[in-house]
Amino acid sequence: MINSETNKPETVTYFKPVPVFDISQVKAQEGKELDLPKETSGIQKQLTKEVLDKS
């Protein structure tokens, strides 16, 4: 698109709508459990070389 006042190209930013959902909206099928990620409270906020070497 060309701006009629400046005769320069205009940049148009847009976002594509996509469906999203929260895990609270999901129920497991009868007889099955949801494969949820494990709690991450054991992970330190600041990783150091020593912590990474223990892995």
C-alpha cells in the first residue's frame, strides 16, 4: 500500500486469528489420564555451569 500523502510504502501489521485453549478446558477420555508436564519447581531460576554439569 502506498501512502497517498507521502507516496511511500506503508507497512501493515496484522495477526492471524488462531484457536487456542487452556488445559483446564480439556478432559481425559474415560479410562485414560492426561499426559501433563511435570511440575518444574525443582529447576533453579539461574542455571550455572555447575548445575548443568550435574545433569
